[in-house]
Amino acid sequence: MLVRVLYLSRMNEWHKYPFVRLLTSFVAGLLLSKAFEDYRILEFNIALLISVVLVITASLYHVKINYGNRRVFGILSWVLFIVFGFGWNHMHQLKHKESHFSRKEYPMKYIAGSLAETPVEKENSYKSVIQVRRLIDSTGQAVPAKGNILAYFSKGQQVSEAAYGDKIVFCGDVEQISKNTNPGAFDYAGYLEQMQIYHRVYLTEDAFQILPGKENSLYAVSDRWQQKLTRVLKRQPMEQANFALVSALVLGHDNFLSDDIRKWYSNAGAMHILCVSGLHVGIIYMVMIFLLRAWPEKGRREKTIKAIIVILSIWAYAFITGLEPAVMRASVMFSMVAVGKMLQRKSRIYNTLAASAFIMLLINPDMLSWVGFQMSYLAVFGIVWLQPYISNWWSPRNKFAKYFWDLIAVSLAAQIILFPLLIYYFHKISIVFFITNIFAIPMATVVIYLTLLLFAISWWAWLENVLALMLDMWTGWLNNLMRIVSSWPIAYFDDIWVSFWNVIVIYTVLVFSISALIKNKKYIVPSAIGSLVVVFLILSAHKYQKSTNNRFILYHVNNSFAMDFMKGHSSVFVADSLLLTDKEKLGFQVENSWKSSFVKPLLVSLDELHDSDNGYFSCREQFCLFNGDIFYVLNKMPKVDSSKKVQIDYLVLKGKPWINPGEIVSIFKIRKKVLISGSTPFWLADKWKKAFEKLDVVCYSTHDSGAFIIDYRKNQ
């Protein structure tokens, strides 16, 4: 019934939001295209042609014959844009094009291109992205090519002085980036795919050459200005933490941020301040509108000049932040609002929001998969939809009280609509965000304008020093506030894990509950309680499901050995000693598997794997018994009596033992599989796999297929 009421209440308004209708069908097409990667372009052209013919036919019918059947025209228009979105995403993917360097059958010796970002210094290397332009053979002949390659450079003077737009030629082994299949691990390959990066290369100082000349694209010029302004900040007498915050907050350089700073802002619910986004563009827009209020509007000329000043200010800020996608999408939206105000048209914010999203997705359909894109548009939608209703809960007469209440309403509206995404992507949610943002947003506004003023007068040394001291002091206060708030024991909840479909259910309940209480305030209590109960039941069901854990996992960790024996909320994790001491590597590859399974592991070094028995897992030397299966971990040829075969279920190979597969088969009767871990080099794993398969022994290599998992629940 509620769905029917909501549908009927919006039917008369639907025609006022053309971009909302267009966007929903276009996004549906993009999603279908991502779901069906192998769709061929010829079939797309045929479907598009048929759709256009149908829409033209419907248009003629719609105009000349019967206006009452306009819904037919609307449905066919939806079909057209679904098909258009399907094909647009397919055509945008470089990997589908014949011009992509990986599809070229060419005797390639060198690759020529340009740096798509200024190299960022890491602990042992520099990282950048190379845009491929040409493939060159040994005779110097070249063919055009396209593509992006993630490049790691050994440290040296040549790369340390390189910048965005520099031309480069190199010779190296380009390899495809494989997906991380370890349970719960961050899929870095999937993240890079969203930026159309599928390959990587490691280059030593003598394997590449930076060529004279630079690309003069708008992005390259923007990057040069960004680097110039960064140097202005670097010469100021500021604490490192404060410099890092200003660089991230104003210029979008987050590579200076320490893990501690990220943790403070994340726990306090103010992570959005560290990422240059719509919040920062909104601050620029609102302050410019406020400053221009003193200029009287006598006619259209003054309004036009004001709108031009506002738009130029917005895009000037986008320019110095490196034209980041998050800033560009917000700049497009606020520019549309400014133009609407100039034309004296009441801006329908939902339509403006949809129009800016449509434009950004036309430019780059991959943005639909970006977490920042999803969160920024959802946050604005939540603010526009919910903030007016939340503000009406209380109407303080005091101006300061009203200001702070409005800030709380904005933060609460954004957090309500974002919390399902926050727990899905980050497994964490702050519960003090409304307190944090009351102070953090005004303080961040001051930091932005102090920094912009510092840039403007950087030629005046005395005033520059004064402003730098003020900026350092103010930024220090903001950092200290975040540090204090994040240390509160009730600041946040973490290790919250939900599935994609759990998120869909939570959003469905959330939207229907909010719609119900907006229609009738007497539903506010039951709606809130009902939503909380559903969320609690979903989280409880997920945790209960994990309590029945009964799995064996052989993780794929390059140059390391790691396997898990999980039972309920317990686990015996066996790994080599080097991995156990490498907290960063362990956290990236394995820890999320434990957290998502609500497991408390017992860490055991492979070197110390002796006799043990804890009820569900037992071990005798290199033999491990779990759920009736016998696992034997082999890192060297065993000295056993070969007159009688040793029966095992799984033979797990570690490292580089000099083994003879034929001799192994004569010693062991392997009932199920040979497992090769990531601790074994790829070339050796491939050699062993072929040898065992010739002996009719099933062999599984984590290099080829990722983590090996046995879920015993499915076998019961």
C-alpha cells in the first residue's frame, strides 16, 4: 500500500525531473554492461538502431495521434537510454579496443608514453601511472597504442625530478595485475580496473628514459600549479602533521598524511574533510555568494557578472586541486545552480544533481563504481531530502543555536543515508560525527581560506610568515580536536561486516521507513524501531552464520606461506615466521578474513609446528588433521621408508624444496590434491604443476587460481 501511495504522489511531479528519468535508465544500462562484459559491439549497434527507430515511431505517434499514450513513449525512451548506457560503457573500456597495447601482435621492444601523475615516493620506490602512446620495435619503427600501466621506479635522480606530463620510453616486463582472492582482502586489482589500469611494470634506473618536452594538457598545467603551491606550503615553518592536513584539505595531496592522522579523522567521523570533495566546493560557493551579497543586483547584467565570478571561483579551486573527479562533479553541480540562479529559475536540486551525475558518467562511466562518487551523491541526496525535516524538529530562536542545530541536521541527514555504505566498504561507523562536524566544518573553512590567502600573498614575505603561523596554529587545533575525539571509548564501532544484499535490504527498509514518517509523524517511533530491528537482525544473522565456520584456507601471499584451520569463532593460523612479524602484510592479506568471520586466531609459526591438539585440530610434526583430512606440509624431501606409501589427503608445498614429483608420488598416496602456495616462485610452481598432472595427480597452484578454500559445511 505504501509503495502505491508513494508512486501516485510522485506521478504528477515525474515530468519535472527529466534528468532523473534519464539518469536512472542510463545507470541501469551501465550496470547491465558491467554484468555482461562479453557483450559484442555489433549487437549493441543493432539494439541501439532498433531502439532509436522505436522511439522515433513512438514520438510521431505521441505528437500526432494520441497524447494520452505518452507512457509508451516514456517506456521506449527508457529502453533507448538503457541500451545507450550498455554500449557507452563497453565502448569506453580500453581493454575492449584493438588499440590497447595488450591486444597488439607486434614485436615490441620499447614502450613510449607519458606520466599520468607526478611520481609519488614510497619506502623503496616511486609510483606513477604511464599512459601508453606507442610501441617501438628493435628497428625504431613504431605503431600507435593506448592503455595505462602502473609503474614502480627504483629510486634515483631521474624519477625524483619527473612530473605529470613528462614523456617517457622504457623497456621492461609488463605483467597483468592479478586479483587478490584471499577472503575479505582488499581487491587492489579491482580498484585499479575502475581506472582502466590492468598491467604493471617494475623499472630500474637504466630501464627507462625521461625524454625532453612535456604534454601541455589542461591536467598537466593543473598539476604544475599544484606542485608549485605545494612548494609554497613546504617552505612554511609548520609542523609535519599540520602541513599534511593542509596539503590534503586544500590541494588534494593525501600522500603526506600519516596513518595516525587518517585514523583520528576516520574514528571521529570526519574523514570527508581529508578528501577534497563536494564539501570543499560547497564552502567556496557559499562564501562567494555571501561576499557578493553586498553588490546590488540592478538588472540581468549584474546577476550575470555575479554568476560568472562564482563559477570562475569554483573552477579555479578545482584547477589548483588537480581537477580531481570528486571536485569536478561538485563543480559541475554548483555551476548549474549558479546558472539557474542567474536565469531566475528555481533550481530543482534533484534534477541538477542528476544532470551533474549524468555528465560525469558520460565523461567516465567507470565513476559509477568509485566509492567516492557513490558516497558524494548519496550524501547530497540525503541532505536535500532529510535536512529540512530534521531542522524542523527544533526551531531555536538564538542565531548561534540555530547555526549549530543546522550543522547537526546536515551531518545527521548525510550520516543516515550513508551508514549502510560506510559499514559495507569500511566496516566502521562513527557515533560522534554530529559533535565532530559542529566544530570541524567551520574550522576546515577557516583553514581553506587562510591557505588560499597565503597563496595569494606568498610574494610578501612578512605577511606570508604571519599567515603561516596562524594557519599552523589553527590546523594544529583541528588535528588535536580529532585526536581527542577519536580517543573516546565510544567514538566509533568497527569490525562491522555485511554483504551487498544486506545493504540493499537495509536501504529498502530505510527509505520506506523515512517515507512513512515524513507522510505521518506518528510513524516516527515505530519506523525508527523497525529499522533498527532489521539492521540488528541482519548483523546478528551474519554473525550467527559465521559461528558455523568450518573451513580450511591456503592463502596466496607472495613469498610467504599462510594457511588457516577455522572452526566456529576459533582458528589455528599457521604461517612462516617472517609473515607473522610483518604486521602490514599480514593485515592486508589475512586479517580481514578473520574479522569478516568473527574469528580469534591462534598464531603458530611453521617452524614451531609440533605436537598439538585443541579439540578440532591436531598436529604431529608436519602432519595436520582437520575434519578427517590429513594435510602434510612439505618444505624438503622427507626421509621415510618408501616401501609403504603414506596416505594423505592434501600435500601442501612450501618454498623451494628440491623435490622430485615422481619420488613424492612413490612416498605418498595423495587421495585428493597437491597444493602449491605463494611461497613457491611462479616458475617453479608452474613446473611442478605440469609434472604432477603428468603423473595423474590433481594439482592446485594459488599463483594461478588464488586462495584455496575447503568449506566443510557444504560437504556435510
